[in-house]
Amino acid sequence: MSLVLDPAAQDLLFREARTANTFTDEPVTDEQIQAVYDLVKYGPTAFNQSPLRVTLVRSQEARERLVQHMAEGNRPKTLTAPLVAILSVDNEFHEELPELFPHAPGVKDAFFSERTVREQAAGLNGALQAAYFIVGIRAAGLAAGPMTGFDPAGVQKEFLDGDHTPLMVVNIGKPGPDAWFPRSPRLAYDDVVTTV
Amino acid sequence: MSLVLDPAAQDLLFREARTANTFTDEPVTDEQIQAVYDLVKYGPTAFNQSPLRVTLVRSQEARERLVQHMAEGNRPKTLTAPLVAILSVDNEFHEELPELFPHAPGVKDAFFSERTVREQAAGLNGALQAAYFIVGIRAAGLAAGPMTGFDPAGVQKEFLDGDHTPLMVVNIGKPGPDAWFPRSPRLAYDDVVTTV
């Protein structure tokens, strides 16, 4: 075998894990999310910029405000998931860089003085962190249901501010009945990987 | 414990894993990369769009062409890493959607007829897949050294085509002497996660 990761972990994180569309009633606790964060916060980002921010939507009132901005097909699952998280990026992440990248404190001004540069960096590195977060949800024995089918401007206005851009909304919980479609096919290795 | 993933796997993928800046001479084989791909290809993307493409830079000639487009500080490690991968996205990924998302073949035309929409979707979903790939490299017992310090237009022109946008370059191998800086601090849970 070419992988060192044990097969049970491979199954938990990738092979058996699926995007869930239904959930049981079992609650997802703050302690679980904290354990997920305390694992995936170590995933790498450029200059350790760590732009990802997480808004946990727990109250029924907030849940109803959120679904108003979501695609119709996503509303029922987002209304019934035990927990919903809005993943966004902080486009002003550079303010934390002297603390986050202490061995080169000049990075903040040398690379990130322009907002457009920060937005591009935050989009890429925040997406990396969103993927680590999805993997972390699975590491907690939970299913994630990431969605991009929502109005970003509406979600931003409702829950964030002008410095935060939403990336995705993630339903979180134990999978319920008929939680997923059959697994869709993946591209073959030779269609994805080339060598020069 | 709130996590189901066993502690050894947590260490391998996140807690002990580090971005390596030096590497041993031990080769990284195509079989290892195939095993990584066959694991991480299951990571979720929107509509299973799977835009990530991987260019393995193996020949010395290609390695020298690549470093011409990289930031000075990144050149020595990219010249000496056992394997280097250019991660890019295919902005024409929609052509594969009828095969990749067979239960809703209309998605290709309903959502992805515009190139700018595809570029945005590929940027986000390709970055998710790049993170899965980094996690997969670690699952193979290897260290990854992802870098965004390069000229994207130059790398695109040298190795890709107008339909493929480079996301990052990743050095891959077993960590060598003095492979990393001390671990930088991470943001506290309460600075990242809020509840509504």
C-alpha cells in the first residue's frame, strides 16, 4: 500500500464519507465544533494567513433568515440540519499577520497592503481552510453538507459585514434516512494527472 | 473526546504534519501519487464538478523552466524537492459534468454556460480539491510544501493553456534537515467562530 493513513481513517474521511442531504435529530454540540477547529486550524495557508471565519447558525430565527437567501432546493435541509455553519473569509486578515507569522512581521505591508490582493488571497486560502473544516467535520464522525447555492450578497448583508465574504453554507449532523444520492463517478487518474 | 478519527491519524494529517522547506533524496513514485488521487478524488465539490488538474514536474528541464517563474525564495526548494506538482483548474470542467453528475445532466447548461461563472466555481472548488490533495500527500506519509509565490501568467503559458488557471505549486517528499520553522500560532476558537 502506498498510503500510511490507516484504512478506517481513509473510509471515515474520504471513501465512505458522503455529502448528506438529510440528518437525524441528534444535536451537534459546541464542544464538537471546538474539537474540529482545534484539529483543522493546523492546516496550511500562505503565510499562515488563516482567513476563514465560521458563523454557527443555531437559533430558529437566524435559521429562517438564512434560508430566505438560499436556493429553494437547499432550504428544507438547511431548516432541518442539527447545525448550520456559514463559512466566510475575513478580507482584513492581514491585521492578524504580525501575530500569525511572527518570524516575518513585514509580510503584512510587503504583500497585503492592497484590498484586491487580500480578497484574492483570502478566497484561495479560505477555500483551503473550508476543505480542512469539511474533513474535520468527518473526523468528528459527522456528515457535512456544503452548499454554494445561496445569494452571497444577501447572506453577507444578513450575517456578516463589508469585510467578510461568504464562501459556503455547511449543514452538519448525523446522516438521516436516504441521506444521499448514489456516489457519482470520479475522473480517471489519467484525465487529471499529467507529467512533464 | 469529540473526534472519532484516531489520534495517530490526527497527528499524521494535521497536528504533526508541517509544510516542508527541505526534502531528502527519497523519490516520490507515480504509484504514491495515484494512491493519493484515488483517495482524495472522493472529496466533495459542487455538482461533483472536480475542476482540479495536476501537472507533475519530473524532468530536470521542466523543473528549470518552472523555477524561472517562481519567487526567488521558493526556487531552491522547488529545484531540490523529489517531486513538484502544479495544481491548476480546468475552466472548461462543465464539459465533463454530464458524466460526473449523471442524475442531473442539465446542470451543465443551467448553471455553467458562462465562462466567468465557471472560472469562479473552478477557483473555489479547485481550491477545495487542492486542500484534499495536501491532506492526501500527508496520508501517504509525505510532506507537502504548497506555494503561491509564482507568476501565474508565466506558469500558465509555460505549462498549461488558456483554459487552465494555476492555483499553486506543491513540493512533495520526505522532510529533510531543518525542514520547517517553529510552528506559528493559530487564531483562538473565539476569534474565528461566532454563534447567531
